[in-house]
Amino acid sequence: MKTDFDKITRRFLLGEAKTKPSIRAYTESVLNILEQFVSRSQRESRQVSIAKQHLNEIRKLNRRLEEKINLLEEQIKILEEGK
């Protein structure tokens, strides 16, 4: 099998090889931003705290969904092999 380095280079330069960030990456990014946020009042502090709690719940739910997706994909493979 011959590798087409010109095609790979072209895709890289055009940005076609980039993959979109996952939900996990987005939530980590938002969590990091919230960690660096300096609240000026108790109200802002509570809002940031609530936002962090919600992000942690989103992370848990996302992890569960990824596990279910992986399990279902494995089951599909098993079913397809059985045909």
C-alpha cells in the first residue's frame, strides 16, 4: 500500500485533518476558565460555584454516555459477526 504524502500534506495545510474537539475537551476548557475567574461579589461566587457543579454533572453524564456508546458499538460488532 503506497502512502500519498502529497495528499496528506495538502489535507494538513488545508486544515481538513483537524478533528473537532470532544464534549470532554469543551467542558474541561470551560472548567479551567471558571477556575481562573475572580469573582467580585458573593453572588458571582455562588454563580461560579453552581456553574462548576453543573459542569461536573455534565462530565459524569458524558462519561456514562460514552460508556453506553462503546458497549452498543461492541454489541453491534458481535451481531454483525454473527450474520
